[in-house]
Amino acid sequence: MTRFPISRRGALGLSVGLAAAAGCGRLFAQDATAPASLRRAGRTVLNFRAWERYPASDIPELNRFLDRNPNLSIQWVSAPFGRYRDALIAEFVARTPLDIVQVPETELASWADSGWLMPLDGLPGLDTVLGAATPTAVAGTKALNGKTVALPFLSDAFGFAYDHEVLTKAGFGKTARNLDELRVQMQAVKKAGLAEYPLALGMKKQPGQFWSLWATLYASGAEYFDDNNAPIFDRPGHPLAPILEWYVAAINDWKITAPDDLQRDWGAARTGVRAGTIKFGYMAQYALAEFNVWPDSKAAGKIRMGLIPGLERNDVATVGYAHSVGLAAATKDKDAAWRTLRAYAGPDETGQFTMPRARLLSEGGRSPYPNLVADAQVGDLFKRMTVGDTAPFNMLSKLGRQRKGIKTTWYPEWESFMMSQVQEALTKKTSVRSAITASATEARRLAKG
């Protein structure tokens, strides 16, 4: 797979070379699941940017689209999600020719404000796409000025994944409703020798991480920011402090979470659950497909998903995400790029949500379009994913909500600073209160510009 960075000169040369190959058919037809297979003889070359863990259906479905549109070719370049933001910003600044770009939810506001994403309002078919999506997914496509600058791509909510057999062996019939109960359960699992470090929190400092912390905060009925994106998490009585104190104790005192959890993102934790080495963790709903459906999973049939334990209860809310995909403002062929984007993220030329449906089935969910859930194949997949325990799974979909604060140009910078402060607190290099105060002060400073 081609990786970033790619120079402007290199991208231009590659585009010219692809265009010169017109009439030669597919350049790399041997594997229709590999990104190289999208490099066709079509004279219009669209430069597509994605993060590496793209849905398994994306390349084959784009190949089918290209079969119906022989005048097009796609140069697909990807980067790991953790480096994707910096890679794209470098390309935007260098004015690398780009057409279609996947947009992490934390970057949409700043990329649009910088003029790197093309407003889509007024383009044919946009209302149909947005009308079929969830409110959270639609909100995830809007810039600070209210304009639509992307289409819904991936959307999901986080729940508490657990090994049902391990929980039962430890003497519990259901998951914890709050953090006090979670501590008791994890200590019982540890004492029974079922897992040395049973709980993964996924606290690596990396863009778009700390999902467990956001989920627990939302389950506790709180926010980091108010509706005006002003920080409120440093106010007296806010739940963030006791939640972080619980995290500190989980790692340092109770030792139910491994010290190296600070170097583990939720993707690594997800792999650990599938491998059977991690028994409990905070996972997006779609991860159940990896655990219970994928043939290589060593935990197949064992993993269930419950609601997120908050300070007091688990049925208030949880964190969700809404990634999108848009057009680069500098695209040279707006019509071709829009036609491809619309088929990729929404309905195709027949009006069917073909690629989103295929993506849902290959990913185990993550769809921003609720009408697809009524599909018989999707229903069967969800039953297999949840091992028949669909109630918590369905409830998470209703409880999920997007993070506040991400619709600012300064969120990514603040997130990085906050993560550093939290890690300092988790390793007891500073106090929880100092970390919270510093993070709130930094948010106010950044907001002032």
C-alpha cells in the first residue's frame, strides 16, 4: 500500500503517467481488493486520500464503480490514522493535487476554515444523502459557518465489551452499572487469576483516542465544554476529577489496568480482545464483528457489549463519532469528483446505497444511514455479532453522541495538550486537579486565538 508523504511533483508525475496509459485497461488488475487495482486507463485521475484501516469493501466496490465509469481512474494513497492528520495538512499546504479526502471528525472544522474542503451545498443529490443520515452524522458534515463540506462516512457509538465467560467465572451475571461496581468486578477477575490486567482503557496519546474517558464522562452526564465550546470540566463538582482519580487508582493502586495501557490505543486493545489477551475494554459497536464473526478471532462467541459504567449509572449517554469524506477545494474536476464521492458515501446512480451497505456488512456496522439496518442480511449479522444479546447494542446506538468542542479550529491542538496532562496525572507526575486546571486554561487560551 502506498504511504504518505507523496510530493507534489511525484503526484503530478504519477497522474500524467496514468493518463498516458489510456486504452491499456487496468494497470494492476491482478487483485481487485488492493488499492493499486483502482489505477485504470481512464483519462480523469482522481487523487483519493484515506487512512489505512479502510473498510474491506471499499476497494472492490470502487472497482465496480470504475467498471461503470471507464473514463475515471483513482490514485489511492493512505496513511495510518494516527499520522493521517499531519500527512494531509502537509499535502494541503504543499498544494498537492487532491480530489477526495476522508475527514476525521476532529479535523473537519479546521480544514474547512482553512479553505481546504469544498462546500457541497447546492450540488445535485446532496439533500438525498443528508436526508437519509442520522442527525449526528449530518452534524458531522457541517463547518463552523453551517455549510456542508463532506458526506457521512463512518458513524458508531462506544460500549463496554466484556468476555462473558470470564465475567461469569468471576461470579457476576451482568456488567457493572457504575465505576464502583466495575472496580469490584475487575478485582474479582484479577483475584480469581482469570486475567492479570483485565481492563483496557486505551490511554495512548494519539489523535482521536481517549475514547474510554469520553464515554465515561458522557455516561456520568457531563461534558468537557458547553454549547459555546467554553471549558466547564474544571468547575467544582464536575465528574472529570473523580473519573480520572479512578483511572489513576486502576493503573497504580488496584493494578487492574496494565501500566503499558498508556501506550495502547483502542485499536491495539481491539486486537487484544480478538486475540483473547484482553478481557474487558471500551469498544465501538462494530468491533463485535471482529470478536464474534471474524474466523481468526480466538474469542468468537465470548464477547458481549454492555452500556458504559458512569460514576453512578450506565444509561445516560455514551460517546460516538461521525467521520466524513469530502472534496478537496483544489480538485481539478469537480463533476467527476462529486459523482465518485456521492457513490462512495451515499447512493449510486441507481439511487441505491450500494457502497454504504457493503461497508456496513464488511465492518459490522458504522453506518450513518439507519434505513440500512432494516436489511435482512444486516439483521442477521447483528445477531451474530451480539450473540443474540441485541438490546444493549441497540440502546448504545440511541445513547451515542458526538464530542463537543471538535467543531472548533483549535480542538486538535487542545486535545494533544490535554492528553499530555492526563498522562502526567495517570503516572502520578502531577495531580489530577493540576492536569484539569492546566487543560482548561489551555482551552481558554486557544479559544482567544
